[in-house]
Amino acid sequence: MRENIKKFKLHLEIMRIIAIFFVIFNHTGQDGYFLFYHYEPDTFSYWIYMALSVFCKFSVPLFFAVSGALLLTKEESIKKIFTHRVFRIVSIIIAGSFGYYINYIFWVNENFNFVDFLKNFLLHNGYYWNATLWFLYVFTIYLIFLPFLRSIVKNSSEKIFYYAVAIHLIFISFFPIIYYTLGAESYNFSLLEKIAFLSIFPILGFYLEYKFPVQILDLKKILYLWTVNIATIIITCCLTHFKYQITGIQIEDFHNCFVIVNCITVYITVKYICLKVNFSELISSILISVGRCTLGIYLLHIFIMMLLSSMGYFDFFHRHVNHIITILIYCFLVFVIGLSITLILKKIPIIKQLV
């Protein structure tokens, strides 16, 4: 058990667990993610649920940051990147998309059509019945760019990190606010968001893992960091509320404005806790095992959510507990069911390589 633990960095596995839980929450729609729109703005629930909706957006950036911490230090040939990493993710995308297609034709009562599957798989790139797999499409491009990113960080200074953060804050944080203040109805800089996933967040993870001295921090500094993070969440909530008051449309235009601050805060906090807390071998082993199942949970969670919803989960729980407890229990159940299935799948040859 001890040798197995040494192969992994516990804090990174814990980050994966936290991130996948909030990925699940991000996909709860009207029952969770957009639940705040069902409440009046003068209620406490409206602002708490909106803050939770904004907070959860750190999840995908954190996955890329963890990946940067793990992959940017490795020495691999381009051939190995394609034969081992890119090939695996592409295989997962194909298998996952096929599963989503089968699920889609089942729910809409259509006949299987391989040509239809192939056409939509090639044309929509994760924006059709396999929409939640967009993360893997972007991750594949990120893997292709690994040799460039490794060259950037290999002999880089702290300036590269601050430059990456500055770019994100300018184009993803401040520009949307400026556009909104000047009266623009929308701000779309999706290209920069993709670049953030491909380079900025991996570089961020590399810096926080190997360059940033987390060990010199104390609880007071961690609380200062969370104060700043909470302030950015409040600003985001205010912007979201004011635009909703004007348009009357459920939007999330500002949800990613300060996501990099949120991502940094969660990363540093988890690493700080793991440096200060001496986890037992048993707990560490369990957390590592669960962390290694997060990809499987990600691939399965939509199917599980649809199953629970069709079984009347929300109708049952809403009669007994309030909304926030209902949705958190729901996310936890999806997580546990996905984990259980993934642990079983990891026992099956070939399939275990995909989850």
C-alpha cells in the first residue's frame, strides 16, 4: 500500500475528486446550477444558489491545472504522446460518443443508423448528443500541444506564470465587464477560453506545483486568499443579477470572469491542507483510488443523472428536504454510483484502459 501511495501526489487526487463533484453540479440545470432563477432576488436563497453556481466553474480549469502539474515535467517523444496519450483519449471520445448516441436514440425512440452517428460525430465535435464530451476534445488538442508547453515551462521564469494570469484576467475577467458597462449585450471571446484550457491553466498548475512556495503560507494568508476569491464571486453574482434584471434571460455570461482566481484558491488550499494534515495510509490509499476513477465518473455521470431523474428523484426529495440539500445529495449519489461502476469496469480487460 505504501509503495502505491508514493506513486501519486495525494493533493492532486483530492483536487480531481473535488473537481468531478462540481462538474456533476454544473450539469444539474434547472434543478441545481440554475436553481437561483426560481427565487426572488431579495431572498437569501437566490444569492447563495447563484454563488454556488459561480463557484463550481473552477472544476474544468482545475483539471487542466492538475494535468499541467503532472504532464509538463515528463520527457516523452512526440511518437509516445500520440501512441499512448492522444490515441487513448480519442478512443475514449469515440466509445463515449457511441454510448451517448445509443442513449439518445433510446430516449427519442429512433432506429440505429451508423451513418447518422458517424456524420454527427465528425461534424459536431462534442456539441450534439455528446455535448458533455467537449472537455475531451479540448484535452486532445492540449495533448498535441504538450511538446510546445513543455518547452515553454522548461526554462521559464515566474514572469511566464504572471503573464498567463494577466492575459486571462484582461480578456476573460475585465473585458466582459467593460463591454457590459458600455452597453454591449454580449461578449464572446471563446477562443481565449480555449487557449486558457490549452495553455494558461496547465502552466498555472505547473507553477503552483513546482515554483510557488505553498509551504511558507499560513492560515491567515489562506484566509486572505479566500477573502479575495469570495469578493470576486460576489462581483460575478452582481453582474449576473443586473444583466438578468435587464434581459430577463437566464445567462451565465459572467460565470467564468474570475474563474482563474477561484482555481488558484482551490489548488493552493488543497495543497496547503495536505502539507499540514498527516493522512493515514488507509485514507490516502482510498483517496488515490477514488481520484483515479474521476475519468470514469465523468464519462458515466450524465447517464446516471438521467436515470435518477427518470426515477423521480427530485419529486421524492423535494417533499422532504430543501433544494440545496436535495441537489447536494443528488450530486453525491451520482458520484458514488459512477465510482462504483468505474471500479467494476476497471476489472475488465481493455475497458479498464479507458476509465
